[in-house]
Amino acid sequence: MQQVDDIIQLQHLVDQLYATADPTFAKRAQEYLHNLQKQPIAWDLAPQLLASSSVNCHFFGAHTFQVKISRDWDTIPEDRIPWLRQELLTWLVRLCDGPAFVTTKLCLALTAYALHAVPMHWSNFITDFCQVLQSGAQAQGKNPRNVQIALLEFLTVVPEEVGTADLIGDRKAKINQELLDAIPLVISTLQTFISDPAPLSDADVAVKQKSLRCFQSWVQYGIPLLTVYPLVRLTMALLPTLELFEPAADALLEVMSHPAHASFRRLCEDVLVCVTSDWAKGEFARCVNENDDPFARTLCRLMTTLGENFTDFIACNLLRPDVITYLNMMIGFAGYPGHFGADQEISEIPLNFWSDLQESMLDAEVLNGGVGEDEEELADEEEAARREAREEKTRRVKEAAFLVYRKLVEVLRMKIEYPEEEEWAGWTKDAKDRFRIFRRDVGDTLINSYHVLRDQMLAILVDMAIAQLNVGPAMRWQTLESTLFCVKFISEAVPSRESVYMPRVFGAEIFARLPTDGNYRLRNTALLVIGSYAEWLKSHPDFLLPALNYLVPALSDPRVALAAATGFKDVCDICRDSLIDGIGSLINMYAVVGKNVQPREKQKVIESIADVIQALPPEKMVEPLLALTSDIIQSLKEALVVSKEQDPAQAQPLILAQLEYLTACCRGIQSPDDDYHSSQDRTAIYDQFASGNLGSVFEQSVVARALVTAVGEITQEVAVVWAADENVMRVLCNFLDTGIRTTSPLLSVPFSQLVLLIQTSYQRHPHACWLDTASLVMAVYGGRDGHANMLRDVMASVASKTLEGIRSSEVLTCWLGVSVECNATLFPTCRWAWTAMDQYPDVVSAFFNLLSRMIRRCPLAFYQLPTDVLDTILMFAVAGMGLQERLALKAALGFMLTRRNWWQADFVGQEYEGNTELAKVVETVMMNLGMRIMQELLTGIGGRLPRSFGSQLIEVLYKLVSRYVEASRQWLQVLLAQENFPSPYVDQASKETFAKGIMGTRSPKRFREVVQEFSLKCRKLEDTAFGAAV
């Protein structure tokens, strides 16, 4: 874009930018104007743009002022700082009659100015602003209402911007003190505007709306509630005014939601009076009759926020008439007319309140008989009367709670009914998804309702289902489906010992009468009911066979197969001990039904049968497992023949499906207790498996050896034939990983064969999945000294393959097909790898995870790698901290610092005092690499990396400084002596303060504060609410 030579051309360009429909021109214009704002001349261009007759120029001029103040405050001469304030105030007065977006921009610019200028250049800035604005507007004869709007806009943005600004040092305290000092003025101003009794013109309505928005902003900032409570009462009084209802409600929502106000009972009482008044009840009825959903939504949000923040008050006052009215209205909102997602989006708002109320009633012992009952021997008739009165009140409170939740359950059951098929077919996908999500949310509320009603809820649902079935052919399937849905969702709360209502569900009264064909949604829900009550069925095995008889035939129906397979999986998983005597029948069933089951569901069926096999004694597992897998392995062999001799594209889906089936077998035979092991227990199990102790029971079994051999041969052949296909290799590696995690030799490839498979496969095609498998091998086998040499060899092999592209710039250029130049800094080799590493984030992430596992599980083998390989790995690790790709960067930082995951490394903080040889090696490595690591950390903190990674960078730096104190002091001295390092925006004094701060504290909190302040200075973000300027 050509250079703009004068202000007229600039104004024309700005107008074109906001008027154009050409994205190419818009992008070029934005880039030009953005660069122009960086120039010193922009300070003088801003007022010239504001002097234009164009509204677009007014906005861009105000925006330029805001950007310059936020980014380039240091560039304005000291003697022009008062001029800048005067310019902003003058233009705000002149343009307060114009569009609101211009006024808002000028107020933001003034706030940015205040954040820098207080107190040296502008003390008491809020009071001074109000005085200057009013006197200036009066002198120019401005419309008083417009002046009030401008005043309120400034008072609104000030607390918002201060709340989000990155203020450092004592400036934060000074700015906050300015706001505290201005609170009386703000309250007085808002009271005057809000309580103005004049008839409401459009201008008056706008002022009151703006006043309420300003009040909301100050509440959010944290103004004390007692101080502003008169404003709260005035706000409540405005609720019945239609034009002011929404802003008044928003202000009250902010008041009630503030954490400091949760114990303010007076607020709860006053709002409760408002929302249960005749006005509120009338408005609710009007919304239903007139379909005024926006008003109903706001009223519902107001009532729900009251309940969620004062739930304890509601729970302890269930007999009060206004509380009863409130609860009935909340049930009415839950049952708001229309299907959620398609017709309305109100019914979901109060759901969380009902969960909170149940928990509060439990805490207050409302459902357990109350508190404070006198269990001692009664002294006299008067004491007996008091006790009787307490018991009567407790009974009435419990009955009130039961009544409320019975109503709620009935309403919620109706709200989750599906619409008629014709209506459902007309819904958009988004509406259908929202309705399904709503049903799940209702399910959570039903669980809480069960904790209140207990057997009463089961009685309601069971009797309702029976009544619906008794209707016969005329029954709407939607009603029965919604009832069964309620039964399904409360399953986790129903105790397995329940013996009154659930036998009726799974017996002749309900399940025996359910249709085995017809509407698939009803059948889906019925099938899922079986799976959800697997724990109950485990305690009542007499009902297992009828349940399976309903499940198994459904596996062949594609419309309900997923629900049937899910239910089958849940039952087999949890009831495995009860099913082991029927393992033969299950395998025969699979042989018959399996051919008609789709691949996704078939995986679940196979895993389900393997679950039962896992419960068998080890010596009895082999034959049924062989029977289950033999067909899979044979199908794999046939698919491999097709892929080699006929059409590979045709064979690929078959290969993937069979590998998924084998993986499902592995998941099934994995112990159900594995997920509950601590990291130490898991490591101990891995060590036992690696030593061969867990597989000794199978050593003499010919069938077991045949199965292991078959698995090893078929995986080897798949790895060779399909080596170039990443999808197949990913699924193959997933099978290998799952097999290892079973810690059983039956479906896992032996160690020596597995490491050779990884090496050869990765050399053929370096897919990231092979690195993931190598990481798991390190975790499982790394604790045994006998495996160290082979693990070192596999690491050397995969590392050489991974890193070959960054050993030299020529190789790197060949690898990427681009020219890569070395950025000559202190450590240029760290820059060579960035482009390649960013190009392959999955490989980089997987490789760092592999390094982490090796250094944690077999560190000596890591440091015994060939010297050239180890040096390149360490350079690679340091360079990884400079990556821009988030996945790879996260993995690199995870390698440098301990995380919560048991397998991740602590490269920076390694300590091996128990192993003198290893400790010496680590010390040497860290002395050689420490400065490089610190350089990358400081560069990232200084602005090269996103601020979202600041926490991880600080943690690594803290560990480095704490572990190597004297060396860190020397490294900092050398690095910070460089000009413009780590940022051109920090001077030497700031660097020295930073170094002294981090070296002079061992407090993690203080260390973090020092680094964060330094990072803000490096990024030129100190004392700004920068996000508002972008």
C-alpha cells in the first residue's frame, strides 16, 4: 500500500477501511494503519483524526490514542503528558453527543492514561474527571443527558480496566486507593441518576440503564455491599419497569453472585420478596401466555441465582409461604412450555439449583430428623411438649421437601419426552443435540431427587411404567421411554441391596412386557437400563439370564446394537464372577451372533467375553482365549494375503478391524483393579511382569505358547507389509501397548522380539506411534537391570532416526526441502532444530515423552548412550523450549520438569546421591547445559513464547536456580549482560533487580511474582489493560 502523505488521505483510507467489502484491501489497510500507530507521529495524528467530520475517523483516532498510551507510553515526552490528558478530556466533551462507541473508546483511552499517570501526573483522577467533564460540557452547551452518559461510561470502564490491568509494584495499591477514595462520589452520582423521579423519556431510560450497568461494574470490582446497599434497594424497585427490568436484573445478579455476599441474609430476604411478589407471579404467567421467552429467561436467571447463592436459607425455611411460592415457581420454570432446544432454552437454567438444594438439606439434616433433639429423659410435661413440637415441625419440613421433589420428578419426566416423530424429523441437528444434552443434565438432577425421595421415587417411576404398559397398543412410546430414562439415570444411587422395586422392573411386571421390536429409542433406553444396573444384577444373579436374553438378540439389530453392546459390556464386566460358569455358552453365542454384528459393536462384545475370561483361574484362561482369538488371527492372515496379492485398499479396513478386535481382547483380560493402582503399585507390577514372574504359570502350556507365537508372528507380518501406512501402524501399536498393559504374556509380544520390532519398524518409517510404544516399553521394562542394554540400544536407534535431520544444516535442508539459516546467538545450534521440530509436533512430543520415561526408569542407560547421540539429544531438548507449536513445547517443558504423571522426567532437578557415578555424570551435564537451558527459559519469559506457558517456564527456572545456586548466579550475569536480552524493552537496572529478586528468595510465591513482573516489562505490558486495546 502506498504511503499516505497527508491527513486528508489518511481520513479517506480510514473511511474506505470501514466501508469496504474487499477482504484483501481491508487486510492491507489494517496492516498499514497498524504499522502507522507504531510511529511517533501517531501521537499527533490521533487528534487530527478526531477533528475530522467522519465518525469512523473519530473512532480510529480514539483507538490510536488508546493503543499509543498502552504500548508506547515511554515514547511521549514528559512535558506532553499534561497535553495528552487535556486532549482526551477536550475531545470527550466535544464528541459526547456522538455515537456511543466513540465515547467508549475515548473513555478507555482516558483510563489507560490514568493507569500510567496516577498519581504523579493525575491525582484524584475520578473526581477531577467528573469536574472537568461537567464544567467543559456546560461551557459548550452540551445536552445534559449526553454528558451524563459520557460520565457513566467512564465510571463504568474504570473499575473494569483496573480489574484486568497488569499493575506491578506499588502502582496497584495506588490505583486501587484512587478507586476507594472515589466510592462516595460514585455512589452519590448513581443514586442521583437511579432515583430521579422524573417521567421516563427515552433519554432518561438510557441514563438509568447506563447507571445500572455502572453499578454492576463497581460491584464486580468489589465495592462493599453495606456501602452500596441503598443502591441495591433502588435497583430492586426498578424491576417492575419493563425498560429497566433486564439491566436491573443483571445488576442484582452481579450482587448476589459476589462471593463476599453469600452470608448477607438481608439481601436474600429482600430479593425473595421481589421474585415472589404478585408482580413476579403475574409476569411469569404472562410470559407463558405470550411466549415472552427473553423476559422469562431473565426472571429465571434472577430466581436461580438467588437459590444457588442462598441455598442454605431455602433449605432451612421450607415451611415459609414465600419459600413455597419460590419453589413452585422454580418448578414452573423447569417445566416451561415447549421442548428444550427447539422451542425454548429456559428449562435447563434451574437444574443446578435443585442439586444444590438437596445437598443443603442434607447438610442441615432436614431429611434426617433435624438437629438439637433432646434424647435425655424428659424432665416435665413442658419439655415433652417442646420436643413434640420439634418432631412435628421436622415431620412437616420433610413432607414439604418430599412434596416439592415429587412434583419436580413428574415435571422433569415430562420435559424429557421425545416429540412426535414428524416434529422430531423437522428439528435441526443443533436442536437435537441440545435436547439430548438437556436430557443428560436432567438425569443428574434426578439423581439428587432420588437422594431426597429414595424409595418414594422408585415407587413413582415403577408404578408409572406399569400404568403406561397397561395402556396397551395405544401407549405413546415417548412416555414409557422417558420413565425408563429416569430409572436408568438414578441407577448409580440405587443400592444393590434394594429388593422391593427393582425386582419388579426386571421381572414380569415391566421388562418381560417390553417390546422386542418397534420404536428403537424405547428399546435403546431399555437396553441401557440393563447395563446401568449391572451392580444390582451382580447382587441378584437370578435376573441375569432374563437380562441377557433381552440384550443378546438386539446385538444383530443395527438400530439398537450400540446400546445392546454397551449394556452387554457393563454386565459382563461387573458380573464376570457370576458368568464364568457360562463362558462356553458366551463363546458359542459369539460364534453365532458375531457374524451379524457391526465392527464397532463387535469390539465391545469381544471385550465383554474377555472380561469374563479374565475372571477364570490363570490355568483355565488359555483355551477360551484361544477360541476367542483364533478366528481373529485367521482373518488377519487372510487379509494380509489379500493385501499382498490383490488390492491393499480393500484389505486395509479388514486389517484395522481385526487389530481392533485383538486390542479389545487385551482390554478385556486386563485386571479391573489396574485403574485403581497407585503409581508405586503399578511400577511394582511392571517390574514383576518384566522379571517374568507373572507368566510362569503359562510356561508349561502348549496352547499358551501357540497363542503367544501366533500373536508375535502376525504382528511382525503386519508391521512389515503395512509399514508405510500410518493408520495401520497406529492401530497395531495400540494393540501392542494394550497387550503390555495387561501384564500377561498371553497377548503381549515378548520383550526381545518387541524391541527389535520397534527398531526395525521405526527405521523403515518413523511414525510417532512407534515412539509411544517405545515409551511404554521403557516404563514397563526399564526397572530391570537385565534389560538396560537392549533399552539403550533401542533408544540409540530411534534417537538417531529422529534426530538425523538436525545434525547438520545440509541434512535439515534436505529433510524439509527449505533453506534454513542459523540465527547466530550465544548458542546457535539450539536454533537449527526449531523449524523441523515445529513441522513434526507429534514426533517431537512422542520423542520427549520417550526421553522422560527413560530418564525416570533407567537413567544410567540414558547417560551411557553413544556420546554423539547423547549430545544431539540434549541439544534437541534445549531447543525444544523455544518451539512455537504447543504440543511439542508442552512435551519439551514436561521433560525438563517433574509433573504429576509418575513417568515424567525431572531433568533439571535430577538428584542421584545414592549413585555416585550417576550423580557425577548428571552434574557434568548440567554444568555444560545449564546456561543454554536458562537462556531458553529467559527468552521464553521475555516474550518469545505465549504467556499461557509462563507458569511452566517459571517452574523450570525455579527448579534450576534452586538446584544450582552459584552456577545460576554466574549464568544470569553472563546472559543479562547481553544488549536487548531477553527483550529490548527492559533496561539493565530492571535486569539487575530481576536477578537479585530470583536469587534472593526461596519462596515459590515470591519467585513467581518477580518473574511475572519481569515478563510484563519484557513484553511492554506493565500497568496496562492491554487486551482492551487490541
